[in-house]
Amino acid sequence: MALSASSLIPSFGFALDIDGTLLRGSRLLPDTTSTLLKLQQDNIPFILLTNSGGELEVSKAEKLCELLGVSVSPNQVVLGHTPFAALVNGHEKLRNEPVLVVGGGLNGEGPRTIAQSYGFENVFTPADVLAAYPAIWPNSHSYTATGVRQLPESLKFRAILVFNNPLDWGPALQIIIELLLSKDGQLGTQSPKNGDSELPNSGYLQDHQPKLYFSGCDLSWNSEYPVPRIGLGSFRAALEGIWKAFAGHDAELNAVELGKPSPTTFAFAETALETWRREMHLLEKDQELPPLKKVFMVGDSLATDIRGANAFLSAQGTTWDSILVKTGIWDGKGKILYIPTAVVEGIKEAVEYARKHCGE
């Protein structure tokens, strides 16, 4: 009996980190191109799962095509902030709510454009705030009045979305802290509930302040520079330090963390991989797709790649295995805090290991 087309579709796939796994800055790591080409030739699906961001997925895919030397679809790219798209129509229903987006270029136009592409319709940036209230940050800064959006009166922010590291930390930190201490998300106010020991969290974040979301938590990352560079996790650490100084050590910041190792991000990535499996095999929505039995997360970070894959419990019953490579943050010398399924030299060895242990 002839095999159906769906029976030839592999039941496993890959979620591949980028920085420190496939690339070091803009430099290809050994065997990257040949390994990815082999996966494509054998019709084995993979997505690129990274905590980096600050640009549209389509733009990232175009850059990766050039850097990696293989074709990359935007549907294969999951950036740290890609799961923000689920906030538009999800439980939070933020489509029409005022949101502050932080990160990227001098005027935040990168994050604004990205947020609008996800479906957010009421998006503001730190540059908009500084243009409306110059005294909010009385020191010098690099934001300009070019392309700013006018703030309506009595604006009540409902969410703060941190897409990636802002280039100018000072004003960004000032505005975020002010909103977290505000009454009802309004600039220039302070909640009377702050510091009330009779209320939960000592009264902090109990007065309809905006919810704070981060797209990643990497304290550092690898570039062409010989030692790691600070990441978005460092910006969060700075914010938390200021928060504790104002609110006290018992008041929690209660930020929502997406990106790796967040289970929300791994669930989003699994859905993206399933969608890509269907797309690459040209299957219609009503055509049968064999279950995705196993995903191999390949990365260089114990704290994000390995920790996230180890902890994730798939709602579909898919098994996630973690493979640690020595080409990035972890070079084989440090302590292993989260135990990976396997430790290998680089991407080539990771894929070879996975294909031997995929169950096919």
C-alpha cells in the first residue's frame, strides 16, 4: 500500500536560538549554513527562536537570509516580542487601549511600527511623552520631536510593552517608574494608595496602573566583542533597583515576562512550528498533519534556552528536549544550573544528536 504524503512528514522539529548558536553578532558560526541547508533538503522543520527584537519579523527574516545563507520565512521567526501579538485580542484585549512601547531607535518608531503591525491601535512612545512634557526628564537626552504623536488629554495608559533595550535608558526608566507609581495610569499623578500597609503589595500597583511586559530577560548576550554585552535583563534589573528604592523591598514589580524561558513563549513557538510544518508541506487546513512528537531546543543559554525547554509542558503532548552548545554564553567551563538533554560542541553536532534520538 502506498504511503500517504502526510506519513512522510517528520514528527520532530527544531527551535533554534540565533545569537551564540548560529551567529556571533554578524559572523557565522561553524557549520551553520550547511546544517540548515541539510534540514531544508530533508524537509525537517525548524523555527528561529530568539529573545532579540526591535524590528519586524519580515525584516529579521530578510537579514537572516543574507547572514545565514539559507532561505528564511518570516513565519519561521519568533522574536522576543512576537508573542505580544497575543495581547491584542487575548484576555487582556489591548487592541484599542493606550499602550507605551519602549525600546529600539531614538524615537521608538521601531517598536511603534511593530506594535501596530500586531494590531495595537493606540500606541505611544517615550518620545511622544517627552514632546508633551519636556520637564518630565529635565536632563539632556537623544529623543527628538520628529514623528511624535500628540498625547490626548487625560490619557490613561493600560500597558507598558518593553520590546528591547532602549538606546537612552534615563528617560525611559523615568517614564516607566512614574506610570507604575501613578493613579490610574496618568502621567503627573501619584496614587494615594502607594505605601498603604493595609493593602496588598503595600498599596503599590493597586490603583489601575498599567501592566508592565518585557519581551525577554537575558542579562547578557554574545556579539563579535570578546566578552558578553548587557541585554534586556540588565535594563529590567536597573528598573527593579529603582522600583525597590521607591517602593521598598517588600513591594513586587509584578512584571509579565515573555521571551525565553517563558512558557507562554514556548507555547507560541510550538504553534509557530506546527504552522510552519503545514506550510512547508503545502497542506491545507483540512488536511491531516501527523502529530508533532518531539521538538529539540538548541541554544547556548542555560538560563533561557535550556531552562525554558526543560520546564515547558506542551498542551499537545509534544516532548521538548534541550541541547546546549558551547559556541556562545556557555563555553563548557561554567557551572550547569539547568541540566540539558545533551551538551555538544555546536549546531552541527546538535542536529546530529537530535536525528539519532528523534524516534524515527
